[in-house]
Amino acid sequence: MQSALDLAAAGFLVYLIEKKQTIGGILPQRDKLFPNNSCALCTTSPLLIDVVRQPNIDILTGSELIELAGQTGHFIATVLKKTAGRAKFNSSCWACAKLQQTEGTEQAKEFPCKTVPKGSDPEEIIEQKIKLEVGAIILANRQELQLIKSFGVAGNKKGIFTSSASYEPKDIAQNVVDAGAVAAAVSQLLVSARGSLVRQPKYLSERDVSREKPRVGVFVCGGGMNISSVVNVPQVIEYAVNLEQVAFAQEFPYLCSQSSREKIKEAMVKHNLNRIVVAACTPLTHAALFQDCLQEVGLNRHLYEQANIREQVAWVHLELPGRATEKAKDLIKMAVVKARLQKPTEKTRFDFKRCALVVGGGIAGMTNALSLGNQGYEVILVEKTSKLGGHTRSLKYTLTEINPLSVIQQLEKQITQNSRIKVIYNAEIQQIDGAVGNYRTVLKVNDSDNLEVEHGIVIIAVGAQAVQPTEYLYGQHPLVITQQELEGCLDLLKLSNLKTIAMIQCVGSQEGSRSYCSKICCHQAMKNAIKLKKQNPNAEIYILYRDISTGFKDRYYNLARQKGVKLVRYHSNHKPLVAPNGESVSLQVMDEITGLPLELEVDLLVLSTGIEPAKANQLLSKLIKTPLNDHGFFSSVNHKYKPLTCPADGVYICGMAQGPNTMDESIAQAEAAAVQAGAFLAREYLESSANSAMVDEELCRGCGLCSQNCPYDARVPDKYKKIFRVQDTLCKGCGICVSVCPSGASQQKGFSKEQLLNMIDAALD
């Protein structure tokens, strides 16, 4: 689903094929999600709704790929679609027999057949073969991957991609990232076809309701058992239909279903409704879905109000159904009062700069810039040093024995050859002005010159830095070094002189202010231990660990064990004791597994140090108004479902700016951020917030309180009229300026004082 959404937003037509009858996989069937016990269905529903609402995604459920032919950019995919036809009548089933007798009558509805006895005919299945012309294929299923191999086109055909789920299980966030990375690869491959098959939603001409009396429709969702098990929905409907200017009210078991939304539109036309109130779950996830209904019948989408009777009523008053029902009535009454006074709202459209500023020239920044450049967008890549590559340039090899320097050199060559990418070396950001779509950034170049660049979005790829150890004699004894230092001098050491080597894990990680796992430390220890064993098989190597985490690279953990590397677990309360001993280092540790003390005289002590945020994070956070998390890394909107999207519009993160990551993960994040950024740049225009502030010029006295309190710098002075105007491109509709305005000149669309005061009166009535 994530790959489909990213590609559709980037300007491609997508066929989403699912073998089962519903999309979403097993996730919506889960109860709670780690780590905050959030409802799995509730957190997944926005993604499902986005897929359903996206006009450039064709969903084919009950379907599977059975044949593939053609070549890159011109594949012919044959899909077998299975749909359930009408169930056959069977004389051995009493319900079928009764239904057959009453077919076509109202009585027939009373005999739904819910079981199929042994020996009866199965439900009729209608099969249909559909041929699709596609430019590329993404596989997210292991069975389909095997099927592709049987066609003889995998491995030697460009244009067939696999997502991570097809070869190993991963966390939700990593699956989302990998899906985005695959989408980015497709977007680069099919860049010439972008926009050629895009469908724009078609709406009826908007009806002028300014002279009509309000006719409100109230639609209440039972939410399955989520709401109706607590709230007496029929009683709520009976109450709502008698409210002033309510012309129609109806209950639905699942209001967000396609069939229910069609019935809402039918009711709006039949009863000539011009205001809509939905009583269901949170508007954060479902409001847009119902607003589409208004627009599809020719009404302004903002003639709408939603009462949250799931989170705010049913879920918090499980033991008080009577009072919950009364509260639901009050919320609906308040919503109706507000909807009656709701006016059509228009958003301001504006053009923007289709250029991305990538901050940081490490492997994540380089990958991101190259992906955006290959998608056809202008990119400004800013690097604070004189070379690209960041920390990766100093690595000699990876756990999987890839040469990181060759990867960097290849990326550097491709970036140099791409005319859309401009690299600015020895530069640091001093100031960022403007708003999403039209940023102006001042760079300090070579510690002297200032350079101003214009861009529409920002990708933060500033990386992170290694923790400098302050324990275990580091900096005090020449035989105590870090894993990075060992890797750098491994070829220079006389390994035959090293008889005993100890490595201590989690140095500077998972304690104090750095309570997180740095992820790369275990990989470093394993790769260096294996390398040491290859060069000096007789060396005794001990890895002292609190937790070992190699993920799905556990084969290297097993390889290290096979080569004789000894692993000793210690407790955080009993950390190893280290003391100098002439030309060696004495080490004492309590083996937590055996309960026995271990004493070693080591010729080399290697510390696996952690990762901490880059120093630039604090300044960048203030300049682009994007918060940092408790550890100092950049925060995302949603850690699981939108791990690379910042709260500030048009700002994305990737690599270690988001937190500790392996090189593979940083590359995947960079690609995923690139396809999301590309989707943003592919828009025809940007729009202001529907609930942006506005100013009554006759009441404004130019006191400036709005400007002083606006967190988005959206209030600017008009020197000629001596008032403070609203910049629609900056305003997010937070309402702070309205609350501090002493004269009442600042007002907010959709939240007029008349509406709010009437809602309060309704609540107290």
C-alpha cells in the first residue's frame, strides 16, 4: 500500500493487486501495537483511507499475478481475479431451502445463510483474466517472487522490484521505508512517463448555498461494536432528527464503507441537504473521506462538521452507557449548531519553487540528492566539509564485505554527471526564511561568503557523530581504542603480536542521556572480530556484551562463534573493570550467564562506542521549526507510518538525522524520503490552510500581538494601512492570533466567535 501511495502521489497510475478480498494484510487484525499500545486498526485506517481516496490507484482484490511477458517499461501482466458470485441454493441447507421459497420478498432478508453444511455446494466463484500494461512491477509477496522466477524474467529484466517483506520480516517503520525506497527506484525508471496517465478527480460545479436556509443532515456511525455497544445509536438518531434545521438523520453500521458513503450522497441529493454532520470516530483520520462526499454532489467540502463519539464517548465511558448516550447527544447538538453557521471556505492556491535543498553530504544525503535528480528535479546539496561521503568515507568494509568507499565514489561520479544537482562544499546554514514551497536559505561558504539559495522543500541528512568515550582508560592508555580506530589501522597492526583482544560493547549507549541502542556497535564488533580471526586465527578474542543485536545478519554472529570468538555477557550494574598493567591492560568482568568471574590480560582493548546527534541539530530545529525527540534526533509525524515526514510541511529526514541506522537503512531512508519529496514537487500548486486566519481591517489597531505570538511568522505588518495582515502561505490555522487579539480583528475561518459561543450555549442548555 505504501509503495502504491508514494507512486500515485508522484504522478503514476498504480494497480494494487491483493490475493485476499481486503487490503491491509494482517495488521488491521492485530489488537495493540508496540510500544505505546495504540489500536492497530485505528492507526492503520488513515493509510487504508488514503489508498481508497487516491484516484490513481486501482485496487484489484481477490486477484493474483499468473503470467508476465514483455520488457522494461512495457510489461503485459495477466491477473486472475476471483469474485464471489451468488451462492447456490442447496436442498441440504434449511436456510437455502427457505430462502428459495421466499426469494424476491422482504421475508428473504430474514434468512441469511451463515454456515455451509458438509456436502453442500460451495459458493460460486467467478474467475476473470485481466491483462494490464505496466512499466514496472513491485513484489511484496514471497510467493509472487517465486512465480516471477518461473516466468524467466527475474534477474535479467530491469523493472521488476522486490520490497523487504518478500525476503525477510521487518518492523512496520522499516517496511514503510523499504516500500518508499522501491517506489523511488520505479519513479526514477519511469520518469519519462510521469503524469501521462494521471487522473484528476472530477466534481460537480459548486452549488451556491449562501441564500439557502440551512438543511442539516446527521449521519451516525455504529462503528461495528466500537460505538453501538456503548451508545444507544437509535436513541441518538431520534434525538438528532428533532434538532433545529436538521432535515434528515440516519444510522450506519460502518459509515466509512463505500456503500455507506454512496447512501450519504444519495440522501444529500434526495433531501436537498446543504450542511453535513457526521458522528463517528476522530476527524483526524476520516474527515477528508466524508468531505469528498460533499464535493462529489456539488457542495463546498467545508460545509461539514464531525462529532467524535468513539474516542470521546464510547471508549472513555464503557461502564456508563446511559451517560455516554447523553454525551453523544450533546456533542451532536453542538456540531449541528456549528454546522448551521458554517460558510463555504476557499483555499488560496500559489506556485512554488520546484527545487530541493538537501542538508548533509553523507551517504544518505548523496543518495537522496541523486534520486531526486534522477526523478527530474533540481537539487541543491549542501556539505559542510570539502568532500562528500561523511562518516562512510572513513569505513574500510562492512559486515557483508562491501567496500563503502567504492559506493561513495560511484555516487559521487553520478552526482557530478547529473546536471540537475548543484553541490556546495564548505557551507553551513545560517538562516532560513520564507515558507514551504518558497524558502530562502542563507549559506555561509568557506567561513566568509554568504550565499542565498531558493528552494521549495528541505531534506535533513546531517547524520550523527560517534560518542567520545570517557571510561575504560580511553585516551589514557595506548592499547585502548575504538572500533572505528581499529578498522582504520587494522592493516597496519602486527596482528601476530596480539594474543588476547577484548571488545566491550554498549560504551556510551543504553545508559544515561543516551538510553537508546546505537544499532551499529554489534555489527562493528562482529565484522572486526571476524577480520582479526581471518588474519590471526590463534588470537583469543572476547566480546563483552550486555545485548547482542545483529538482526537478520545473525549468520555473521554464528560465523564469529565458529571461528572461536568468545562472547561474555555482563550486567549493566557490574560493568567490566579495567586497569593499566605495563604493556597490557588488566580486565575483570563477572560472566552473567555462568556467574563466574573472568580475569584477562589483553594486548588490545577495543570499545564499541555509541552514536549521538549531530551538533547542527539544535540550530536546524529552530530554523525549520521541526522538533527534536528526547534524544536530540529529528522527530517525525508518526514513528511507524510516517517515519521520514517532519511536522513542518515540506521537510523530510533520512539517515542518522532520524536516529542510529545501518548503512543499508540510511540508503533506504534516503530513497524513501526522495520519493515523498518528489511527490511534493510534482504538485501543480500548493494550497493554504482551509482554516487560516483572516483580519477585519476596520477593527485592527496594529498592536502586533498577533505577530509576536504567531509560531509560523504568518502575521506581517502593512506599513501603509498600519494593520497586520495574514500570509496565507505561512498560516497553519492554529488560532493563537485569534485568542490574543484584544480588538477581535483576528478571526479564523471555520471557527467564528458566533459559532463557538453558540456551541457553548448548546452544551450548557
